[in-house]
Amino acid sequence: MKLTEITAASLEQFFIGGCGFLALNKEIVDALNVFPVPDGDTGTNMSLTMNSAVKGLKDLDSPAKVAQEVSKGALMGARGNSGVILSQLFRGFAQGVGERKTLKGADFAYALYKGVELAYKSVMKPVEGTILTVSKAVAGAALKKSKQTDDVVEILTHALEQGQIALNNTPNLLPVLKQAGVVDAGGKGFLLIIEGGLKAVQGEPIKVPEAAPDKPAVKTAEIETAEILFQYCTEFILKGAGLSIEEIRGELQDKGDSLLVVGTENLVKVHIHTNHPGKVLEYAVSKGSLHDIKIDNMKEQHRENLQFTESVNTDNNTDTDISHNAVNNNTGEENQCGVVAVVAGEGLVQIFKSLGVTNIINGGQTMNPSAEDLLTAINKVPAKEIVILPNNRNIILTAEQAKSLSEKPVTVVKTKSFAQGLAAMLAFDQEEGAENNREEMTKAFAHVKTGEVTFAVRDSSFNGFTIKQNDIMGLADGSIEAIGQDLHQVVLDLLDKMVEPEHELITMFYGHNLTEDQANIMQEKVAQRFSDMEVEVHFGGQPLYYYLISVE
């Protein structure tokens, strides 16, 4: 079949076909995760971005309108790093199309080239061996072929061949890919889109699977239905001189549970569940001045949570929409600055709320929010300026995209983990501007080390380790440092690699698949190994990860 002209209808076919073909093969892309951890989500993120990109395509009357609609949808729906870069490729493509009423082969190739040009400019430090490299090879080959023929099918067929060669070469450009034995996932996803588009314009029907959601499926954490022993969630800020976190923690530990004491010699934030908030506050006021006191009746909240859970999750296998999973913590008063944070896990959500986060989006690994999700959360915050805490390296670009789309002044504090996010919140001041907060919050998390304990989803070799499926893995700041089949031993081995002489505190947050008793046993073992350090354990409720660990 020869195709020398792309109309609005055939361009719609191209993008819808690319969306469908990627959706059919997204698991292949997800499986190309560098680490064998259960968070391979590049294919899912790109597929969801494509769903958003094609959502508004229906009988538009010019290629320009089609390209603009795809660009707008992708910008708003972009998820994850590859999804954001894909949206920039489409944005540049739309600029390349301009106002043309039809596209010749050379026009189509030029639009691909403009997409790559803009995508490279949109990334602060472009890395070769990624979707950028593969898309550049595709666009370059298309431009070259378009000088020899006007046939779009021939141009794209040649471009795909060259793109595949570039994809196969990505491990030679990125050592981490070679070590993991995979090609770049984003590049693979991009080729699937082009291949699906090519199939569609040649008349091969490709449909998006009916089960494909518009949003990532987010499991709601199971809410504990056991009796609440301590009724009042009590939170406050204590200001003074020469405050001792260790002393305050020691005095309060027998007055309730879920105790969190963090801060500096001059400012301490306290969170505790207690039956006697008055006694807690009476002790605290003897140490300094109290600010931002907040006391909630958790039994009442618990009843409301159960009612909410029944309405959205009728059984343990029901997924909920991430956009319906935001937690708003605002008081209705407009401050100078507010915080939007991405957090996964019921326990972690409560902790971030206690530290002053205004609006929380439930998400993280495998549950990356879109730019539109972040924008919605931003618009609900009653503040003049906004700080975003991504708390995940794969959400930073999406946060930056939301910043560029927001009408409010927004800054992104580039936290790559929940531990960094918690440390950053200690420096947050709602009366300061977003930029001042960014500087102070970035300084605050610079010293924090992050540990993650999860399981392997496939056999692999990495960082000198031979990894078998279902092995327990310990990662320190993203690097695999411990492997084994005994959870306790892996945690201890991981901490051996993380803890330095200057460290004073180990905080562990246990996931929804562990019990409090199991976590307490782990705490005892860690305290025995690191007897000169404070060891705290809190319920995090996060999926996929047995423990999330902070060392500082």
C-alpha cells in the first residue's frame, strides 16, 4: 500500500493505532525495568499518556487540529519520565505540522524531527541510550528517506528499522542497561507507538483493549478494623532553645503510640496517638512555645474512613481512580505557600499530613500521577504559591510539567523518596514564598539516606549479585546492596551498608503486608545490631515494599 498524503482522518488513525498497539504490548515494556523490583511501569505510564493524548480525537477537520489535540492531551495526561518526554515529542510534532491541511511524507518526517528537537530542549540534561536516542534515530531516518520518496509507509518502515537498530544499541550507551541485560523501555514504547500507527494507516485495525483504564489502577490500602487503643491524634510544633529530640521522645513514648519526633534544637514537630492530649501538651509547653496544635478524634475519623472505603472498594480486588484518591488537609485559610505531595500508604499519608502537607495525591511506585492530577491538587490548595514534593525520581519530570501548566507560582522540591520528603517538610514554612521554601527544604533532605526492602520479580544479575525471582532485595538510594531469602537478614545487611558513624536515627516504615508484631521484632533486631542509635518503627502501609527506611 502506498500513502503519499496524510489527512486529518489518517493522522487520527495513526495516533489511535499507536495507542492501541502500545496498550496491547505495554507489559513487554514494563518488563524492561532495569532493576527486577515490582515497579516496572514505563509501559503503563506511556500507555496512559497515549490514552489521554487520543481521548479528544473524533472527526477533526485538519492535521493541525489533530496534532494540537494530541499534544494537549499528552501534556495533561503525561505520567512518568517517559510519558513526559513523549508529550514533548508530540508538542514539537504539533509545532512541525503547523497549520497544514494535509501532510506529505516530507512534512510528516519534519514534524517528527521538530518533536525530537523540542524533547531534547525540554530535558535539562539529555541522556543518550533513552527514548530521546531512539526517537532521534527514527526522525533522522524519516527525514533522510523523505528525500527519496513521498510514500509515508515507506518512510516510516525505514524509520522503524533504524529505530530498532538504535534501540538495540542503547545498552552500549547506558551501562546500567547492559548490566541489567535490557534495552531502554521508553525507546521500546516509542517504537511500538510508531509501529502501531503504521499498521493503522495501512488499514490494519487495532483497538485499545476495553479494560485499559484512563488512569492508573491504585489499590486502596486496607483500613485496620481493630479497636483503636489511643483515641486522639495529637500534633504540634514546639519552638525553643536547646531542644533535645531524644529527651522529648523518651518522655512521650509511654503516653501513646505512633510517636514521631523530628526537628532541630530550635524547632521540633511532634505527632502522637494518645488518650490524654492534655498531658502531652502540658509536658511540651514546659520545654518551649507551642504552635499549630491539631487534635483529631481518630475513632470518629475511623468510622468515616470505613464508610468511604465501602463506597469505593467493595472487595479486596477493586481498583480506584488515582484522581479520586487525594487527601486534602487544608483549613480554608489562604497562606503564602502550600504543599502538594505524592505519597503511597495510609500510614505515610497521615504522617505527611501531620507535618503540614496541604494536599496529598496517593501515588508513587507503579502509581505515577499525571500532570493533570497534580494540577487538580494544586488548584485545591488555598495558598498563593505551591511546593510540589514528588517523593519519587520518576515523578519529578511530571511535577515540572505541572509547574509549567499551572497558573499559580509553583516550585518543585526534587525529593526522590518519601524519606527525603519527610526531611524536607521539617524546613517548610507556610508564611514564606515557594522559592525560599525550595532552598531550605532542599538543604534539609540533603543528608538523608533512603533504604527500600522489596522482592525480585524476575531472575537477574546486578551489582555483583545473582538475583532469583522472589528473592528479598535491599536498595540504598536506588542501588541494590543486599539480597537474600530472610527478611530480617536483608534489612540488617542493608543497614550495614547505609549507616555511617555520624548517623543517629534509623526510622523504618512497614508496609501493608506486615503486622505490627513483625515490625516490632525487626525493630528489636536492628536495635541490637545498632545499639548506639535510636531506632523507630511506624506503620507506613505502602504497597510492594516490606520496609521503607530513613537513616540520618
